[in-house]
Amino acid sequence: MRNCVIILLLSYNHLAAQLINREAVVKRHNVVVNRIDSLSSLTIGNANFAFTVDATGMQSFPDSYANGVPLGTQSVWGWHSFPNVEGLKIEEAQKIYELEGRSISYTVQLKEPERNRKAVEYFRVNPHRLQLGNIGLEIKKKDGSIAKPGDISNISQGLDLWTGEITSSFIVDGIPVKVVTVCHQDQDVVAFRIESLLIRENRIRVRIRIPYPNGQFKDVGNQWESNGKQSIVFNSSESGASIVRTIDSLQTHIAIRWAGKADAT
């Protein structure tokens, strides 16, 4: 009987991997907001800078969001410390513990003596992240008063997770307003496009306010009084403006640019 060797050749069809429509997958999770809700504020940013908005697409009503997710503007470099006028040292907020034959210092909540208590409080608060500024809308109603949250109706706001744009639409006094909000990918820059007939009627203004830090665990960015501890220098031109803010030893600069005809005061 002869030995028979059979060689079996198998052919495989290499099926092309099915491509994923990544844009569709990401946009499936777009965020939609349809009312003023202090727990539904939206944030844009670039991992080094963040800008949080209310239902108007800007920071128009910071007080209404103070007890929820506040409307803040912060960056990785924006830190501040209140002056250490008493020369407190971190060692005065620490206590030595003996552990496995070693003496280890820990910062603890000392309540006495008084100087140690002050040191604990100072280093608990400082340094703290700084609220860089508040950019919101002031919309004048027909009666001349400034619109409040209750005057904003027909809210339709969406965060496009693919493009990073926030588009906000709402109505004031029966007139639609649309705001598109974006953040630069690499720079600490936000931009807005505002569309409304209210602009022609000179009933919309962009309001920029710079809060003073409160030193609390949660700085919601709406403390406008600084008791002379913060100075603001403002300059404007036909196409832009600049703000220099000095607070203690820290100085920050805000550059403002606009397209079209506008005045800054």
C-alpha cells in the first residue's frame, strides 16, 4: 500500500475591518439643556483652561448657579494667595507623630494655641485657584429693566462633544437670541457669536466682571467687592479692549476683541 500525503491548501478571505463612524458615536452623547438649572451648567475648555456657562451660553446669572455647579473661569496657572502678614509657617500647622521608629510631621486641624490655629487656617486656604473673570449678557427688557432668569424662555442649549461648541437659543420679550460659545484648543481664549434683533435695538450688552477670591472651599466667582484689595485698569479702542487686574502680588491680563461696530465702557 502506498503512502499518500495530502496537502490541503486553505484560502481565507480577509474581510476588511468595519470602520467606526466616530463622530456619530461621540455625538450620540451630546448634552442638551432646556431650562435654567444650577446643576446643568456646561463647560468648555482645553485641559489647561475651563469656562463654565449657564443656559445663555455665557455667565449671565452667576448668583442663580452659586448653589449648584458655579459659573467659573479657571486655568492651571491661575493661583493666588492672600498675603501672609503674620509670617506664619507651615510647621506651625503640623504635629509630630512617632511611627515605626520615625518622627513624621502631618498637617492637622490644630485649635490652640491661637497662632497655630491661624497657621492651620492660612495654609488650608492658600494657595487657592483663582476665578479669572465672568463674561455674561445683560439684556434690557422693553420696560428698561435688566432680564432675570425668569425672563428667559424657550431655552434650547446643546453641547456638541465632537466640535466642542455650545449653541444656546432662548427668547426674551418675544425676540429670539442665539449664542455660540467656543474655546481655543491651546490658548486661554473663549469666543462668542451672538445673534439677535435685540442687538440692533441696543438692548444687549456683554458684561465682564472680575470677582475677588473668597478663600472658601468653593469659590463660586460672584464676590464683586474687594474692599480696595484689587485694582482694575481698563483701556479700549475701536476693535478691542484690555483689562489689567492686580490683586496683591499677582497681575493678570484680559484681551478683548470684537468684530463689527461696538463701544466698550
